[in-house]
Amino acid sequence: MPADIVYGSLDETPNESDDGNVETVRDRMIAVFEETRIALRKAAERNKRYYDIRVRPNEYKVGSWVYYYNPRKFKRRQDK
């Protein structure tokens, strides 16, 4: 417990199972990290599929009117 670390525990002998606990926690964290990566990859693929269903490419013909964004530039001023 954190209080044992700050104030010291009554049992001052080192515990051999501490190394085993550290390895167990490390292995669990690695496993959870891998599962999370798999879940995020699946979610990204699913979101891409739903986005691709809704999006339609624009087809422009020669001579058709389009909006063109041309921001005004000021000398010695930032674009913020």
C-alpha cells in the first residue's frame, strides 16, 4: 500500500513475490494494450467503411462554375 511505502511496513523483510507481481502486472498491461490496438483498428476500419458509403466524389465539367478560395494576403502580417 502507498502508506507502507511512505512510512515503511512492519515487516521489513523483502518479499520475493514482488518480482512476480511486477511481471504479472506487466504481462497484463501488454495483453490489454494489444487488445486495445486490435479494437481501435477494427473501429477505424468500420468508421472508414461508413464514411466511404456516404461520400460522393464531385464531378466537374469544363466551363462549370465553381467557388475558388483565394485569401487576401497582407504584407508583414501573419495569416492568423
